[in-house]
Amino acid sequence: MLDHISIQCTDVAASKDFYDTVLEPLGGSRVIDFDEVVAYGVGQMPTFWLGPHTTGEGFRESHIAFMAPDRDAVRAFFAAAVELGAEVLHEPREWPEYHQTYYGAFVRDPDGNNVEAVCHRPE
């Protein structure tokens, strides 16, 4: 349903470092980089954009869930985020309250957003 999403960051360089690292295990990489604006995707299609915080007052937390190809990728995403010092919200586990094979891990990005890697496939 979504074509792409963009978030504003207070420190774009820190966010680039974070997302470069945690999206790699999920198959994501930078596909566009205009200094203060960067986009990530799987292949060449940009689907997740970062830019500087230029509008609005204060901070409103966003929840961003990235699709993982398998549960190992969820665990690798989580390990990469922890290695960067990200706040752990939820370690990788099954979430049967969502559905029987929902497997996800949740961390905070440098701006405090709730970032998840999720796999919907069984082990």
C-alpha cells in the first residue's frame, strides 16, 4: 500500500549512520544521497527517506516497521542496532497477539522513533 515514507531528523548524519547499519541485514541500502536528504531502498527504488527537521514544533514519535526476509535478518537488524548503542524496546521474539508467525524486534533510532524489523514467515 505504501509507496514511500519520509521522516525528519535532528541529526541527519547520525541517522544515516544508524540506518546504513540496521537496514543492511534487511537488504536495504542508500539509493539516493543529496547530503542532507537520503533515501534507502531494496534495489534502486527509494522507499524510505530521511531529511533535516525543518517543519513543526517538538517531536512526535513515529513507528517504522521494515520487512525482513527471514528471522535471521530480524536478529541481525537487532544486533546491528544494539552494537550502535540503540535503546532496546523489545528483543527479537514472536508476537502471537499480532498473528501466529509475526516475529519482530524493536529499537529506537537516533531521533527516538520506534523502529522495527519484522518477518511474517515461520522459522
